[in-house]
Amino acid sequence: MLPMLTGVVELTGGEALALRMAALLLREHPRGRPADVAGVVEWFGAMQAQDAASGLWSLGLRLPGHTEADVRAALERREALRTWPMRGTVHLVPCRDARWMLELTGVRALAGATARRAVLGLTDVEADHAADALGAALAGGGRLTRAQCLAALATAGVDVTGQRGYHLLWYASQRGVTCIAPHVGTEQTFALLDEWAPDPHHPERDEALGILAGRYFRSHGPTTRRDFTGWTGLTAADAKRAITVATDAGELARVQVDGVESYLDPALLDAPRLPLDDVHVLPGFDEYLLGFKDRLLMLDPAHLAAVIPGGNGVFQSTVVRGGRVVGTWKRRLARTRVTVAVRPLVTLDAQTRQRVEAALEGYARFLGLPLHLSW
């Protein structure tokens, strides 16, 4: 039984990490495991997907037995879509939730767009004209690559040189006109949001806040309001209200982690206390690290520079043992194999190396390619 103080469950950092790994669907969860792409994305509410390949493996990790082809097919069936719902960053979201998320959290990114356009030499009128032009070009079920979208904008008289083109594609999706559809070959494509997600959910504001908090803490907890605020980009007042709504609905429980107030899915309080020694090979842009502002439970500060070289926001793929980052890895794809180089950040014994190799063999099976591994 977990210790309690004045009615609040007290957790050590180690206990919290074990529960968090279950929340992240990287070990067994008492509620079970979602069986498909739609279920995993809804579990998280939103999943980091600024890098398409990273997003595919984030899903594959949590769907044992699925291949990359299976995940791609699910996205073609519109089990989820990519857009910029929070912090101006691309995520996978449930199709029915994309619009209300853009309206609730994505709108905050739009507030700073005018200043960015001034730097780019664009006016608000030109940005709206570009969004309308893209809407017209994609109407009727169309799907265009990035290059085709930029060509359509140029035809409509819009200057897309330099960084203008990327900003205008972002703006059209941020406004809810377009969304990112699955790649065609290696090319990113765009479609109309209304056509890709024709049955949107329209929760009231409080309900939407509660959904967001419930899903975040279910998939990341135990963690703090600060982490939730950082993940969503909500104001402090909205984040506090969201947690209140979800807690009042019985979806969250409050705990103390080493004396710090945190929240989690109540089901985790009765989860079996299994030893935490799992080995995973995670993509760089995964909720495991990017879903938190405070990463101390998972990442030694001494290894921060190896995981985020230059502090530029580009995360390396990680080797994780017992919930802690113990190495990084890089892949190189060819037609006939995937080559992976592992860089340990701590001393790994022979048994652990074998387990890392087994995990990377699982990644190779996901791709449908033989593995060539180097240390």
C-alpha cells in the first residue's frame, strides 16, 4: 500500500517514474493497452509528430506487432491526423478533436503570427488570401504536396520565397483551413481539415479543458501543473481550470512526488509495483521526453547535451533502461537495410547490450528491413 499523508498519496521519484512509464504506454497499464492507432492517439490526446518518421515509431512502439506499413495504412484511413494544435508544433491528434484543439490551444500561436509576418514582409491580408487560395485549390477532396501547395499559392499571386511559404502553410493549418495528410512517397501533403475530419466534436470550453487535462495526465502522470501548462501552452488560469474540471469528474487523483504536487490517472494508484528495468529504443521526438518541462526523472542533466546537441530543440533518439536515458542512437535507411549506431551514455553490461540489440531488432522488424548495428 502506498504511504499517505493527510489523505494524499506520497510517492518517491522511483515510484513515480514506474507509474509514468505505464502512463506513457511503455509498460503495462491497469486499463489495458489501446489496440489501434486511433486508440493510442486518443489516449495521449496529442502526440509529438514534427518528424513524420519519429511519429510512426512512437505509434509502433505502443502497438506491438504493428509494422510501419500498418501504421501508415491506419493514418490513410484517417484514424488520426497531423496539425499544429499546441505551441506551433506538429502533433498527431484524433481527427474529431483537431478543430476544437486548434480553437482552444492553437489560437495562442496565432497571437504572435503578426509579428512573424512583419519580419517576413507579409501582411495579415496576404496571409488570409493565401489560406483562402489553398482552401480553393484543395476543395473537392484534393490532396497536394508541399511543392504543389506553394505552386498554387504562387499562381494565386502570393510571394512564397524564403520562409514565407512555410509560414503560410502553417498559418492555413493553424486557422483550421488545412491539415497535414500522410506523406506521398517522401513528400508531405496537405488536405482540407473539413474534408479530412468531417464529423468534428464541439465541446463547450470547460469540457474541452477537462478533456485536455484528463488525457494529458492519463498519458503522462504523475506529473505537475507546470508540465501540463508547458505541454499545452495554456495560460496558468486555464491550466488550473482544466485540472479542476478533470479532477471534479473523477478523472484525476492528486499525489505528492517527493513533496511536489502532481496528478495522475486514479487507476495507476492500484497498479502492480513491478520492477522497473524495461529497455526501449525511442525516437527523438517522443512524448517520453518532449511531454514534460521537467525531465529530471528520466534524464541526467549531465546527458542533456548528448540528447539535445546545441540545445536547438532537435532531440536525438534515445536508449532507455528502467525509465532513464542511458544512450542515444542514430539510424540510416537504405533500400535493403537499416543501419543503426548506438552511443552509450553510461556503462552498459553485456546483458543490457543484448537487450538493446533485441529492442533495435524490433525496430527493424517494424520497418521490414534487416538490421546492421554498430556500437
